[in-house]
Amino acid sequence: MSVESKTKLLPLESLRGIAALVVALLHFQIAKSFFNENFLVKNGDLMVDLFFVLSGFVIAYNYSGKIGNISELLSFQKKRFWRLYPLHVVTLFAFIAIEISRYYVGIINPASVLKPAFENSGFWAFISNLFLLQSFTGHSGSFNGPSWSISVEFYVYVVFGLFSLLNLKLARRTFIVFLIIIASCGMLLTIRPESPLDVPHSALFARCMYSFFLGVFFYLIQGLIPFRGSTFVSLLFLLGSGYLIFEFAKTPYEWLIPIFLGMTICFISTLNPQNWLYKLLSFKPTVWLGKVSYSIYLIHGIVWAVIGAIVKFVFGNSGEVIHGVRYFTFPFYTSIGIHIMSIMFLLMVSSLTWKYIEVRFNYGKRIK
């Protein structure tokens, strides 16, 4: 999920960071808040598809032509494992602690708990999460819900590595990737034609394959068709992607969104570093967000649970239950203040988990 051997494409880091923050805001349960009453956050689950497209593009950018034998394949997969697994397993045990806390709170005050502890997060769900299989065993919503995407992505890396072993010429490689995209999209449209990206756990792997290999495809196509960085075209696809999210989310045309996201990434990546749009998307704070985006994505549920417990048990705000989910309600300006402080707390914790977990276990890297 990060650039490891070539120069980082800073605008793509920014896009990843913004997407991670959008997903986090989607899951912060404050009703009618300024921060989540907008189309981007309301459809924030589509940011996962942006993650997949970005990952496919960046992995292809770094590893195309570099996995030619079993030894290199194992090295690639080992790097992917150490990139993903340490933080995942830490958050898994953190959510076990949260479930244990919910169990004891339920004994003391049953009315304060919406659902029994470990209701959807039992022993087999734990085993599935431990081996990154939760999206294949029907436990994709257990413990740390967002980790379902890590589950499928890890095994899509295996597919990419095996595909790379074929060592095909660029044109043939691009054609096979195109066939993979068609097959994956066809499966999604067959399983859930009314909303192809909102699929059950049985099709989550296909969802990742579709968006990931779209990213790979748009990287490979750059080697076949000479792309020139164009501010106008890049902006057009960036705004077009936003429009499609607004117009086509949860519709039969949802499958178009990752295509536009892939084209956006393709054009932005070819911009001259001196271009104003490239510089804008290389804004240091958003690039930093991209650096810690994996931590934001995996730990935001823990941070929100802690903040929710403080709001509920310390300040006595029980909120209201909407469709089985507790939403906290505040006056307009209070909700803005709580959102801002909560985001700052999330970013602070994310910087710590990035430094002391991600970097420490990421294939021997250390903070300089």
C-alpha cells in the first residue's frame, strides 16, 4: 500500500489520505453533523474502491517486471505481509478488549448495550480475522469491520504476484489484465446488478480484483499509449469521479466509478511535478495524511469507540438509536467542535501507531 522502490507519487498519497479520513468520518456516529452530511462522506464506502485502484496502480508502478521467480514472489509477499498484518492483529486484539468491556457493561447495565458482546465476533470470527480470511468465511463485519478490505487485498497481492511470474510482454499482459477486469465486473453485475459494488461477503474478493486490476491496467496502459500530463484532463476526471459518486452511488451504474478513479490516477500521475495541480495535490499535510492513512483506516473504529464511551458514560449523552446504531446528537456548533477535536485525536493516535507499529514491523524499516 505504499511506494517502496521508486519515487513516491505524492498526489496519490494525498488522495489516499483524504479517502482514509472520509471513511473514518463515515463511521463517526454523530447525527446531522456538518462533517458527515455531505455526499462524499455518505458514500464513503466507495473510498475503499479508491484504495484498491490506488493500490493496484502503485503496486504495478513498483513491481512490474520485478517478480520473475519464486524467490522474488516470496519476497514480495513477505513485504506485503509485514506491511499489513502487524497493525491488523493489534487492532484485532483491541477490539476483543472492547467486546470484553461491552460484556461487563452489559452485566452492570443491560439497557446501555444495544447488542450482546461477541454477537457477531465469536471464536470462529476471531480465527478468520487472525488468518485474514474474514471476507471469505462470512465474518467480514466482525471485530474491526474495515479490515475486511485488508483480508481480500492480501490475497489479491498473491494473484498479482503469480500473474507477474508469467513474464509476458506488455501488450499481452495488458490484455490479460483487461480480461480479469471484465470477468470481475461481470461477476459483480451478476451478483448485485442493482448496486454492483455493494456486494455480500461472497463477492468481496471480486470487488477487490475489479478495482485493484483497474489500477494495474491504467499503469500498464501508460507503457502502450504515451500520456502527457494535462491539468485540464486531470481536473476533468477528478471532478467527473466526484460527480459519479454523487450521481451513481448505490445504482446499477456504480461500476463506472472505479474506472473514472483509475483514469484520474493515471492522468494525475503523469503531471509534471512543477504543475500547479501536482503541487496542490502534494500539499504536505495531505501527503502526511497519506503516510498515516493505513493507521487512520484501521484504528478509527477504536478511537470512535473510546470517544463514544466518554460521551455516553462521562457526559451522559445516550443519543438516539437509528436502525440499530446509536447516533449522538448535539447542537450544530457543539457537533463541529467535537468532530474537530475527535479528528485531531484520531490523527495523533494514528501518527503513534504508524511510528511504533507500521514502521517498526514494515520489513525492518526504522524511523530516521
